Amino acid sequence: MRVAALSGGVGGARFLSGLVDVLDPGEVAVIGNVGDDVEVLGLHVSPDLDSVLYALAGIADEERGWGRSDETWNALETVAALGGEAWFRLGDRDLGLHLVRTRALRDGTPLSAVTADLAASLRIETRVLPATDDPLRTHLLTPAGRFAFQQWFVARGHRDEVDAVEYEGAGEARAAPGVLEALETADLIVLAPSNPYVSIGPILAVAEIRLALARRRVPAVAVSPLIGGRAVKGPADRMLQRLAGGTSPAHVAARYEGLIDALVLDEVDEAGAAELSVRPIVTRTLMRDVSARRRLADATLEAAGALT
Amino acid sequence: MRVAALSGGVGGARFLSGLVDVLDPGEVAVIGNVGDDVEVLGLHVSPDLDSVLYALAGIADEERGWGRSDETWNALETVAALGGEAWFRLGDRDLGLHLVRTRALRDGTPLSAVTADLAASLRIETRVLPATDDPLRTHLLTPAGRFAFQQWFVARGHRDEVDAVEYEGAGEARAAPGVLEALETADLIVLAPSNPYVSIGPILAVAEIRLALARRRVPAVAVSPLIGGRAVKGPADRMLQRLAGGTSPAHVAARYEGLIDALVLDEVDEAGAAELSVRPIVTRTLMRDVSARRRLADATLEAAGALT
């Protein structure tokens, strides 16, 4: 079964590691968020794509929840000691990847080709595609001002309430090479359990991608990132509450109106299933360990089977 | 006593650490080589200036002989694993400094100002001045072709014999801010025990600096980098043999003709003292440990006293 999966960073990446565990990894194509890409110390950092690469390569740090395992922090420690830009936490191994990517981008290689090269070097069989090679950057409008994503998320610890989300550059952004083909040849489209506004939102802000989903001829299933109305990690619940008026499964599904046929939701949210206009798939969604990830992936795939 | 010292990398840096041990560090100004500066992975690396900074800050790796102590290599290991540019050995802590410097240079800060900032962050009281803020790059003409310094030195392991040395950009290079003032206000000028061709040579290739030395009104003393006609490290002996016809103290002194008043040479080379047209200062020059460095610095300063 060929699956195209839209994904943000950590939560989505965990889900994907379960998905490639129960499927042929070569049959999965990931369409990753680039809205939170950021230039740090002159380097191009793609945090969400990297979380996906690290998860699929089996080198993600499970305890910390982000970045690489066996990481050290000596470069950044030195940067801080020398008064340099040290607000964004870059580990030494992580830095090595950013150096290679930045060099390739400066040489004119598109992000999609760089990402494919990195994936190949990491022996990842799954295609990892940025949503777009064009500049697309998520900005948040808050009572304290307008912030680029990482300024809001990391530098300000996402403490500011969000009044609106803007996807700068989305109007001109084309889908990266391979993205539309992946969506058109898939037997199933999955929206990973990522933040609908700042992880999946920027991907869907690319008109070609949104249109491909709207015109799909195969099932599309979203996995809710909320459990009991709360985000496992990050500000998805606060954003949904303020921007959509609630955190029920229906509020999540409404973010993807016309784009999905089913929503995978947690057992604790089963009461909310009745309000859904798409098919509810009730299961345990907390990805505590490898077997929980496999189970969630299996449930998602089973749901898809029932839809066809 | 105010001292202005011309210096290359490791050997020169060791000498300087002895010098600031026996003098008020704030009275010493280092004029450092930039001819071996190199762009690696999009970063501006100044190996000689950094060797000086690390030595003066007491964070040089004494055993390895170059780079920082307590170093790790995870970024470069990752770069290599990802097929990136890994020929130039950059440690993680070292990389932190290159990131900060590169960022500042890109923002338009001159190398001299960046170096002063780095020195201040490292709590170095000695002024560390690049010879020039302008691009000046050492190239070697060899039977195998023309190579930029680090290509020849690191990538090819300086295995090619050198037929000529070129200082690209030297014709247009101005002395960096502070350099001429340091030479004009010094009570003593010292040429550290560095390679005359590829460490001190590029500094003297800046016309303003060479002229300031030629017109000096204070003693100038060079410390020979050879012991028994052999370089302690590096290709200085092979270069002198091929380019100057020998490795005696006179061959070293001839590289600085008209620019020095005395040459510090090792006891084992005492026989060669008679051929010198400048004053010979015979002492032990091997900088095995801290006390040996202090002794060599003391001998150099004593020599200067005898010259005034």
C-alpha cells in the first residue's frame, strides 16, 4: 500500500516511524513542513524535516523528544561563551547536518534534492519531501506582536496567545518535485498527529497540495494530535481553543474540512466522535513506545481499508 | 616593555604564551598571519589567529599540538557521514568560534574587529591583530600545480616540494587597524619561531608592515624555527633547503634581511652563528613545556636589552 503522509516535527515523526514499521518503508512518502525553517548562525535549519529524518533513521533522541541521540553541545556552548547567537539549541551532530545542507543550498541545490541526498546518506528508504522548495514561513500574530515561528516558539517559549497564523510566501509557493506525484499515486493519504495550524497548516497553504487533497480519489485520514482535548506536547490545544473555539475531535476535523474522510481519535475522546462529519476511528493514540506507534499506524491503515 | 610580535600558528603561538608569561600581557600586541585563512563548509577559518587565541586563552590542546582542548568531533563526523566537506579537521568547540566569526564577517564587521571581540570574550588581555583585513592568501607553486595553502598543507599533507610562494592579494592589502601603531609604539619587535615562508612571509608581504619594520627605531629579533637545521614541525626546513639553498641560521636570517637586528638560535646551531650578519643569541629554543617557553621568551627579551 502506497501512503503519502503530511507531517510536522516530533509527534508526526514518531507516527511515521510506526508507519514505516508496519509498511514497506519504500512505499511511504512524507510531505514535510518547512514553515518553521529558520536561519540560525548563518545556517539553514529545517527542524521538522530533520525530526522526520532522525526518526526514520532511528537516530532521534527519544528521551529529550527532539534532536539527535548521542548528542553533544560543545559548538553551541562555545558560541554562547563568545557572545554569539545561541537561543536556538543546535547540537554538534545536528550542526553537522545543517552545515552540509546550507552548503548545498548555497551552491544552488533545491531543498528537495538536498533532503533526498541527506535521506540517502542516512539510508532512509522512505521518500522525505519538503512541501515546497520555495520560501514559506509561518508567522504568528499575537497580542505582543508578529513573530516568525521559531521566534515565537523557541525564543518566546510560545507563551503568547495566537490571534492569527500567516504562511508568508504560501501564495507563490509551488509543491516541491515529487509531492504532487506522491499524492496522486498514493492508495492512502495520512495527516500525521501534528499541530493543524503550524505543522500541517503550512503544507496545506500550498495551493497545489490543498487542491490535490481536495480532488483525491483515495481515502485521506487525519490522526488527531489531541488526547482528552490536550496536546501531548506543544501549543496545539491552546491554539485550537482560541482560534477555533474548542478542542474536541470536531474542532480538529474542521481544520481539514473537505480534505479528509476519517479522523483517528483517542479512546478518551470517544464521546466527541458523534459530532464528526467524517468517519471516527477510535483507538489509543498516545505513542508511548514502539509498539504503541505500530498499533496507531495499524489502526490508521485499517480505517483506510474500511473506507475504500 | 611594549612588544609587537609577528606570528604564525602553533609554534608562534607557543612562543607567545611564554612571552605573555614573562611580560604584562597587555603590553604585547600580536600581528598574526592570515595567509592560510580558508573557507570550509561555508565558514571563514583563520587557523593561525585561532592558534594564537587558543594559546593565549590557555585552551589550546597541548598534546595534539593544534586546536582546542577538551575537543569533540561530532559535527565533522556527521558531515563526513552525510558526504559533506570533511577534509579540514574542525572540532565542535572550534566550529563554535568559526560560526560566530563567519556571522560577524557576513554582517560586515572587519576581521580585526571580530578578532578583538573574540579575544575579549576569551578574556585575553594581549591585542591579537590580523596582519590585514583584506584578502591575502598564500599559494604554493609545486611540480604538481598551484595550490592554496590549506589545499597543499592539509589536503595534500604538504608532500609537494615548493618552487615558489605567492601571496595573492598582498599588493593591495593594507595593514589592519592597530598594526602599524603597534609596530611604531613597540620597544621591541619580535618575529616568532614560525615558518618564514608561509607564516611570517604573508605578514611581511603587506608593504606597509614590511616598511614599518625596515624603518624601525627599536630592535627587532627573530627566533629561528629550526633546531639542528630541522623544523620542529612542518615543512620549514624542506622549504628553506629548496628555496634558499640551506637550513643554517644564516639562511633563516636572510629571509628577514634588513628587518631584524638579532636572531635567536638553538645551542646545537651555535657553529652557524659566525656566519650571521645580525647578532646571534644562542639558547635552548625547544619549547617542550611552560618553563622552556618562559626561558626562550626571557632570552629573547635579554637579547633585545643588549641591542638598545
